[in-house]
Amino acid sequence: MASVPSLASTVQQRLADALSAALPEAGSVDPLLRRSDRADFQANGILALAKKLKGNPRELAAKVTDALPANDVIKEIEVSGPGFLNITITDEAIVKTLAARAADDRLGIPLAENPGTTVIDYAQPNVAKEMHVGHLRSAVIGDAVVQILQFTGEQVIRRHHIGDWGTQFGMLIQYLIEHPHELDHKSGEEVSGEEAMSNLNRLYKAARVVFDSDEEFKTRARRRVVDLQAGDPETVSLWQKFVDESKIYFNSVFEKLDMEINDADVVGESGYNHMLDETCHLLEESGVAVRSNGALCVFFDDVKGPDGNPTPLIVKKSDGGYGYAATDLSAIRDRVQNLGADTLLYVVDARQSLHFKMVFETARRAGWLNDKVHAAQLAFGTVLGKDGKPFKTREGETVRLVDLLDEAIERATAVVREKAEKVGLAEQEIIENGRYVGIGAVKYADLSTSAVRDYKFDLDQMVSLNGDTSVYLQYAYARIRSIFGKAGDQKPAAHPELELAPAERALALHLDQFGEMLAEVAESYEPHKLAAYLYQLASLYTTFYDQCPVIKPAPAQEVAENRLFLCDLTARTLHQGMALLGIRTPERL
């Protein structure tokens, strides 16, 4: 693996050296380099420096340009405006840098210098309940962040904190005891996720009806909760039956989402039960939590209710039951002390922000989080319907996630089928690509919006071939791959000696930014910046393809080879970037 410094970092270094040579009294100065529409790059750092040295910025800028030794990277540098430096790079340096990227499996992108261990908590459905549209974002955002962090070399441990504990299990288990065949499967057949969910749904509804109308059943159900918490073997084995049945269903949904969920990473609320008592004891003993009206609470100066009184985080209720906080705090202890995490990420709905703020602050006071270990919530907004209101069915119900995904696949398959004849796709390929395009459309619509913002779920827009959609990116990729089918004997080859057309330069400079952009995305946990980069890449490629003939009309051989080289690197970058978002790029569409 060879790490390739970007052109921006090379120019930045050359300028920093020239600044030090021309103005030794300035100490180390950041040239503040950025991409520019006036030249390839613009450096603005001299303005701040001139203030500091009480000098004329244009004169200082001229000194710096004089101090730049002749080199093969910077073609020209001009002082403009009040003291900006406009920098143009040689075509040779651009092509050589990209050739070095192309020679490396990782496109010359280095691994992080000091990788750590991140535990990421995402995709947290509830046992015995159907997954709805609200579960989509946590899964999609979490999966993309996992892929991106792993690519940078971070050790990532996944945790799916499923809702597998609580008073509702008393009702469900009691009903199953009294109707023992409700979760039976047809003999010997493998159960589909759909069948598992319909069994659970039917049982849940039936149990609810009895629970609401029969006081004696209600009493038996509540006693059953006590049995479950006490670890009664029969009760626990029936509880396990609900968990297992739900996992069949969850796994089928995650499979449809083209996501890998490993059973060892599914650690629900129940996985921390053995720690709750000790967590409360440690908090009370250290004075972080105090008794208030019989409950164990943590108070905060800046968290008050509407009446102006402090609103505490309740760790243990006055009746001896544990709140969510006790489980979440126990999970932090486990992840830090047993899993060795130095970063904890929680991909959770923004509506739970206050809860997590209080939990993290409590963990800091207890010393479980500190300067070396930090926690962050990757809060996400709500999925809205076309009308801009929270997404519901016509009957006002929450939308089943499976129905949504099936409709996306159906729409996408129609789009693929329409174009299939031109490319000669077989029926099997149409069905497979329809899945990749449909699921890709749903993921991309989510990931191309900043996570904290709400977004509109509009399938017409999502599967459109025009605009900022994954379908546009997938077609751009397939179009590039098809060029190689038409190129005959011509092979991609870099030619640093050639002069580049403006569209070639624009595409090449954007390709070179891939690694720096990824480092930024991994640092800030913002996959939407990767989506924006890829969309711009596809747009720049479209302009390049329109303005720079690759096959017809046939350009000179070296020009054709160099253009094929740019096509190939664009395809590899698109493929890698989409994979990090969890989206497939079919070879033919």
C-alpha cells in the first residue's frame, strides 16, 4: 500500500516552506489553501500574516512567490486582489499524482496515523414489534459510518441495542403459556421473516385484547414480569423464543437492506441486566446520584422542567425498577472497560438528545468518560412524507419498513427494465439490479441529507435518473464500464506529457481530493459530504465525457489512452465511494 500525498497538500507544503524562507520572523504559518474558480488553488493566509507583521500584504505575497524554488508542481503563481495567491498546477504533476493513485489498491489513501477503537450503537429495533420507517435512518447512517471508519483503519465494534426487555414481555409470555402453539412453525420449513413477523403481530394483538379486557389475565401477566426479572427458567426460555423469532424477522429486513448484521453484535437491553445493580451502587457511592422521593437521581443545573424545577435523570425508580438510564450507563461501562473503546457513537433520533446529554454527563462525573474516552450522539431528523409531515399511511399508521423497501425495489426494477433492452440484460440481471438500484435509492436519499435534518421520502424523486440520486451515480458508473467494452485493444495509460483540456483538469483535480474528503468525513461522521463529493464527481465526469471524445471521434492514441485512464480512475473512485455508503454499483445497467 502506497500513500499518495494530494496535490493540495504538496502545494500547501511548498508554500509553507516559502513563507518560512521569505519571512523567518513569521514563525510557522498556515497558507490557508483552498480550491478556487480563478485558478486551481487560492492561498489567503498572507492577509492575516500581514496584519500580524504590520506589512503590506501584496508586498509580502510577492516576497513569498520570489522565495518559491522552481519546481515541477506549480506552473504559475500570481498575486491578486489585496494579497491572495492564485496558483495553477502543471498538467504533468496532476497526471503523475493520479497515476500513483491508480497504481494502489486503496487509490493512494493512507490509513489513519493513530487509529482507535470505536463502538457504534445503531440499528436498534424492538423485539416482537414491526420495524417502521423510523428504524431506517439509524440503520443506514450507522452502516455507512461503520464502513467509512473501517476504511480509515479504525477498529470498529458494532452494537445493536435491541429493545428486548420490559413489562410488555409479561403479557406476551403469559399469553403464550395459555396458548402454547401460537409461535409454532410449519414442520421443518425454514421460516421467512414475513411469517415470523406475522406470527408475532398476531400474538401481540391477541394478547393486548385479553390484557385490556381481563383483569385476572392482567394480574397473571404482571406476576410473569416478576418471574422474568427473577430469572425463572420456564419464563426465560419463553422470552428467548420471542427474541429468536424477532431475530428471524430483523435479519430478513437487514438482508433486504443489503446490510450485514452479526448475531454476536446484537446485545439488547437484557445484555446489561447483570450490571444494573452495581452501576446504581457505584453512582450512589460516589455521590453522582442521590435519593429523591425514593428514586435514585442525577441532577443538572441546566436541565429544568416547565415549572422551573430541575428535571433529573432517573437511574432507579422509587418502586425499585430500573430506568433506561441505568441500562445506557451500564452499556457505557461495558463498552469502555470490557471492549476497550475510546470513542462511543450512538446513532439515535434527535428527539432523544436530552436523554443522551444527561447520560454522557453522568458517565463523565462517574469517571467512565474522560479526556481519553468520549461519547457522541449522531442525532438524526425525522422521515417526512411528500406533504412535509411525519410519514404515515393514509390510515394514519406508521409505515412498515418492509412495504417501503418493496415499493422502492418495484419502482427501480421498472426503471432498469425500461433501459434493459439497450444493454441486453437477462431477466435475472434485471431483478438483481432492480434490488441494488431500489435499495441504493433509499439509502442515498437518506445519506445525501445532513443527518440532523428531516428529509422527505419521495420515491419518484429517489429513483429518478436526473438530479442528485444514487440512480444517476449508478448509471454514470455503468456508462464508464461500458466504454471499456467499446475500447477494443486500447488500454488506459497515464501520459503526463500531454496538455489537459479544461474538463479533464477539473475531473482530475476532483479525483485527487477523494482521500482528503474521506478523512474529513471520518473525522466529523458526516456521510452526506461523501455523497456530495460523488455527485459532483459524476457531474464532472458527464461534462468531461461530453467535451472530450474517448472512442468516437477517435482522438490520437496517447490522448485516448490518457482519457481511458481518467475514466478508469473515475469508475474506481465511484465504486469505492458508493461501497462506503453501502450502495452497490452494477457493472451493466
